[in-house]
Amino acid sequence: MVKGHILRAILNSEKDVFRDIQVSEDLGLIELNKLLLSVFGLDGGDMASFYFSDDSWNEGEEIPLIDFEGNGARSMENSKVIDLFPKKGSRAIWVYDFITMQAFFIETIKLLEIDPTANTLIYSFGNMPTEVENGLLSDAFDEDDADDDYDSNDIDDLFNEFGFDEEQS
């Protein structure tokens, strides 16, 4: 058994779409990227990045797919789940396809002991929209175009509304 995380990934969309996945903390971010592509039914033909995030879902340091400059900078190739999600409640943003900016908000909702090969989907809610909507990243979001009904607590509400049953395995 190894230390593992249950991560909830929520699509930034008008519809409620999220996936709970169980992963080893030693899983490489490149493998986490592939797992997210699979559980959300994305084709994987576009670039993606993870971003560290704070409690208010502000975008922090980027972890790109690969080290483009070749100088050993942090990338998905050389980072693990534990690097991005060091504790319960850790948050990150995953952006897939930099043209459509599909953003997913990810949080560690539980820590547990797992089989090291048990990196899998454990719960799925909602279907991916057929039309791509713009993601919500701080420097891609224009407040002039903001929806007046948008509440920054909406994402937190999804984490709370669709709670996680501690009895699940």
C-alpha cells in the first residue's frame, strides 16, 4: 500500500461536471494529465498545463507539459502528484487546449492508503458540454465580459454540495 489522494476535478462550465479520481502521490503529473484526459473524454491532441492555486482559486506557478527550454525547469515530466497536492485541501488548476482554455479546478478531498496501481476514476458526475466554453484563468478573464451573476464561491459550493463519503473506498 502507498499514500494516495482522492482528487475532485471540476470543469469550469455552466453545467455541473466533475470527476473524482484516486491516485498515488508518487504518480507523475504526465500520467495524471493522461488520466484526466481519459476520465473527461478529451482526445489528448492539445497542450495542457497545471497551475498551483490558492484557496481563492488564483492561478500560480505553471507546470507545463514539458520543459521547453531544456534547463531542468519544473514540468509534468519531472513532477509528481505530491509536488502539486502536498496535503488535503491543496488546489490546482488544469488547463487543457490553450485555444479554447478548458479549465478544471482540482482539489485533494481525501488522503488514504491505496494499491500503487489503483490510479482510477471513482466517481463521475455530469457530461462534458458539446460546445467549448472559455476557461476562467485570472489573466484570461475580462471583468468587462463578466456574468453579473457569477459568484466566486460557486466552485467551492460544488466541492461542498457533492460531498465525499468518507466510507467510500
